[in-house]
Amino acid sequence: MMAFQQKKLWLLPFLALLLLAADALLLGRDGAIHVEVAGAKFPAFRTETLDGVAVTDEIFAGKTTAVCVWTVRDVENSRAALNHLAAIAEELPENAQFIGLVGDLKAEGSADKRTTAKAIATGGSAIFPQLLINDEFMPFLTRLRSAPTIVFVDSAGRLVGQPVVGDEPELVRKEFFRLLEKDSPRNLALQKIQKAIF
């Protein structure tokens, strides 16, 4: 029995190293958990904005997009997040945009709820489109655990980068500009040179 316990003890340092390696893979320098979503597709959709304008997933064409999923029921957090994102939106180049997605308001939802959503969006100075959900969004929305959550979508409609949960404008800015730099002509040219050399 004693020999068996001694054999188990040598496993402890090995397990500790394994956990540290897992932490290194999941945690960035800022200590936030990073989970790559690269390659997953944002769902194809046809919906409308809070103002009744028809929108499809073609809105992603030619741009890198940050989609902010927020809810009417969480007025203060949603308004604060939209206000912070509006400030970042003013810094974006032509090939980047923000879109809001009201995660708890369907196009056929109540007029009162739509009015509340408009007040939140305009009270948060949101100068970007605010989309209403429908059943096409459900496979995506059921994967989210909190709102606001910001995800990034490339021009082909694929999820890229690291999602940001909560009102974290500096993390959003950092990730958005990292993704924009990654796809810049200069960076793409450097990648070609590296591939040619190595």
C-alpha cells in the first residue's frame, strides 16, 4: 500500500507542469482567457435594423466587423458598452465597422421593447447599425454566456480573433486593431516573404 502511495506522489509534479502548460496556452499576457474561434462561420441571415432597414450577411463584405451582442434587459451595461464602442468606431479605417445585435429582440417583438432598445442605442451614442435577431441567429446566440459580448467577423463571414465579454473597451480596441493589422497589405506582404524564405 505504501509503495502505491509513493508512486502516486511522483505524478504530482508532472500534473502541475501539465496544468501550467495548459494555462500558458489559454491565458494571454493580460491574464484574460483566450479561445480562438477562427474558422467558424457567423450564421447567414436576413433581418432588419431597429429602424426597419433590411440587412443580410452581405454587410460583412469587404470589411472586418466587430459585432456587439447586447440585450434590452441589461440597460446600464448595454448603454455603457455601446457608448464605449461608438468612441472606438470613430477611430476605425474604411475597411472596419461595428454592428450591434440586440440579442433579446426579434423583428416581430413588441413595439415597447423596440422603443426601449432604440433609447439604449441612441443613449449610448451608437452610430452603427443595430440588428434584430431571428431564428437564423439561434445557433450562434446559444453559444454565448453573457451580454454584452463582442465577436469579430472577417469579410468572408468567418469568426476571427478573440471574443471580448463585458464592457471592456480597451480589450475590444486592442483585438480589433490587432486583426486589422494582421490583414494589412504590409503584413500580408511580409507573410509572403516569410513563406518564400522558409
